[in-house]
Amino acid sequence: MTTLLVLYRRPDGGPEAQATFERRYAEEHLPLVAQTPGLRETSVMRVAQALGAETELFLVTSMRFDDRAGLDAGLASDAMRRAGRNLREIGPGLATFLIVEDVPEMVAAASQAVDTVDSAIEDRT
């Protein structure tokens, strides 16, 4: 899988500006993104805390595609162009875009660690 990961900084203007951005993001932007061909899943997460540091990040959105070719096609689509125009209107300069790809051999190693944690929890019950 290939993921377009978008990190959003808090808009200037305090809680009211943040609430306005979030409302418009949910009502205007995400429906446009949902029309992107090849998009398999979208997740939006609120940043609750940065461990050991302050952060201006407040939202993270993950858009998953089957592979890089699917992402590239999605980015070139009319739907994503409309979404891009909308984002420049509702949150100019707030977003950092990252293209990230799964690393299967590391996912397998991470999954073993999760199984170990699950086993340890089961052993205590």
C-alpha cells in the first residue's frame, strides 16, 4: 500500500479559526477527496499530544491507495484537483504532504512485537 499522509498545523486565530477549519474540512474538503479514483481508505486523526515536545500539528489525514501508480493516478484526477483548490482556500499553507509506503519486512517484525504484547496481556489474566 502507498499512503498520502497529510499533517496539518493549527491555523492562526485560536480555537475559533481551528473550529472553522475543521468544519469546512469535514463538510467541503473530505467529500471532494472521497471522489478520488483508486482511494481505498481515508482516516482523519486529531493530534492529542506530542511526547516530549510542543507541536503545532493538530490533524493528520491518511489516504491509502493500492500502490504508487494508484496514488499518482488519484493525484492527477479532477477530484483531487478540486480538493486541492478547496484546501488552498480553507487552509492555505497549513498542510505538509508526505508519500509513505509500507515496508513489508518491517511490518512483519512489528506484528511479532504486537503478538508478544498480546500474549503477555493474556498471560496476566
